[in-house]
Amino acid sequence: MTGKFNIAAFYKSINEITRRYEILRTTSPPVDGEARQVIDKGENFTFTVTDLQALAEDKKQQEVQNIDVLEAQKPFDLVKIY
């Protein structure tokens, strides 16, 4: 991306998308040994913002790759809303 990133607008946009689409708020926790569909209200959606502006371009790319690797290693949990 280039230019100034408006974090507040991005956060508002992501929350509006999750509000509109239930599938993004749906989990499948086990109930009596069977998965059940639960749709969250979506009021607590958060995410981490990592500011890489101060890094040189090559360092930015390396840090993005490092973050990608770390995120890819995190387990995906159908029971938990992140």
C-alpha cells in the first residue's frame, strides 16, 4: 500500500463487513459431542496493526514475510471468534 493508512476507517470497514455477513461470525463449538452452529454478535472484533513505516523497504518486505510465516503457523479454531 502507498499513502497514509486510515486505521480507524479500516477498523470501521472490517466491523461493518463482519456485521453484514454472519458467516464471518459463525463458529462450530461442540455440544453434546456434536458441532453446533453459533453466530456471534460480532461486537468484539479486533486485530493487530503493525506499523512498518519506519523500516527501510527491504526490511519491510522481510518483516511482512516473517509476520506471514508466524500467522500461517497459528492453528485455525472453528470454536473461537478471533
